[in-house]
Amino acid sequence: MKTFVQWLAGRAGYKRLTYSDADYFRLSAKDVRVATAHRESEGPTLEQVALVVGAMLASSETERRDRAIVAFTILTGARVAAVASLKLKHVDLVNNAVFQAAREVRTKNSKTINTWFFPMDDIYRTIVAEWVQYLRSQKGWGDEDPLFPRTKVAPNADREFAAAGLEREHWSSTSRIRTIFETAFERTGLPYYHPHLFRKTLVSHGEQCCRTPEQLKAWSQNLGHDSVTTTLRSYGAVSAGRQAQIMRDLGSPQNSEDIDTDVVRQMVRLAQKPKAPVK
């Protein structure tokens, strides 16, 4: 509105308006705080993810692909655009790694990311490995073919368009992958968690697993973050319920004595470390 009034003040026939009139649309500090207040959103728990993957069907090749997509997402934390554009050559099952090459994979800010599988239940790696083997051995696909190909649509016996296997092409958008997640959660009666929230699940799990600043930094880099601060600020918010539990636990003598204050200080310094100036 401010920009519109500023523009209108310079048009013929609106001389009663002045550029300073646009200042009336400036929000108060209170309104700004209300508008930008953090809306708490959590990722699914690891138990919920296990329930969802366990309930997914795997009789047809499209169902196997869908299950592999969900397993791959919790295993790598890859963003949905990257998942849709990965090729078979980008997955290294020997080293349990994924190479998100910016020249070929749609990564955020065109950034190349080296990701190793997060320490998850072996079932997720098994599902992904079996899917890769199926594409390479059963279908004869090679390095340049999509890891998660789009669905081929063709007329069925009733002359209606329906899924007819897989097409040797990447998805042009991410909407179908989001639908896969939505359907999977609906099948188990759980609320829908979109793919990006799996990254919050991984950050929450990392906060429980990491015991040193180096481990936390490695976990952060595995998500594609240059700074631990990005990980903690964007994905590491503690829910109100968990916050209450932590504060209660910290009040017990046996837990407070176990706190390694040196490690805490190191993590704080690591999170506050300024970035190097851009040359």
C-alpha cells in the first residue's frame, strides 16, 4: 500500500496526495511483531515415519518408487526439488552417500551438497538399495536415468487415463511427490507432514545424537548448511512441550551434574562464529 500511494502521488489528477501520505501505512512495532511471530511447526517423529513407511504398499513399481521416495527423504534430508531431479549416478550405495551436483540437481541456491546417509533404521537403506537395484538390473537403466522417474499415464481398458508404469523422465515439478507424502500419511490416519518437515525431524534427532561441536557441524553440513547457526535457527526450534520437559529435567540434580559445560561453551562459540568476509 505504501508503494501504491507513493506511485499514485506522482500521477496527474491526484495532486491532493503527497509522498509523505504513504507513511500512514507504516505498521507499528507491535503489529510487526504480531505479523512476524514464529508459528511453531514440527516434523513427524521417527516413530511416525516408521509407521508411514511400514504401511506403504509395494506391489507395483510405482508403489515401490513411492515408498523409496519417503525412505530416501528421511535417510538424506534432501529437499523435494532435489529428490525430483536426482539421477541414478548421484547415489553411492557403497559409501552410503548422495552427491547433489548443482549442475544437474535442483538444489537450493544452486549449491553442490555432499550428503551421507543419516544414522537411521537399516530398513530405509534397504528400501532405497532395492529400488536402485531394481532400476539398474530389472529395467536396465543407467547412470543418466532418473532415480525417481515420473509416472507414465496411458488409457486403460475402460479408455480412461491411468498409471501405466514408469516413464524414463524426471518430474517437471514437485507437486506429485508432495501428493505421495500426503497419501502415505492419510493411509495411517496421521496428520500430513510435507517433505520439507522431514528436515526438522532430522535436526531434532541430531540434537539428541550429537555430543561434540564437530558432530553437530557434520550433521549441519550433511543437510547442506554452511553454518550451524542456520540449522539451529531455521530447523532447531524446540517445541513448547519439549521445552517444558527439558526445563523440568534440568532441575533434577542427577541430570544437571551430567552436563559437560565445556562442550556447551564450544557449541555456543561455534554457532556464533562470524562468517568469513566475501572477497
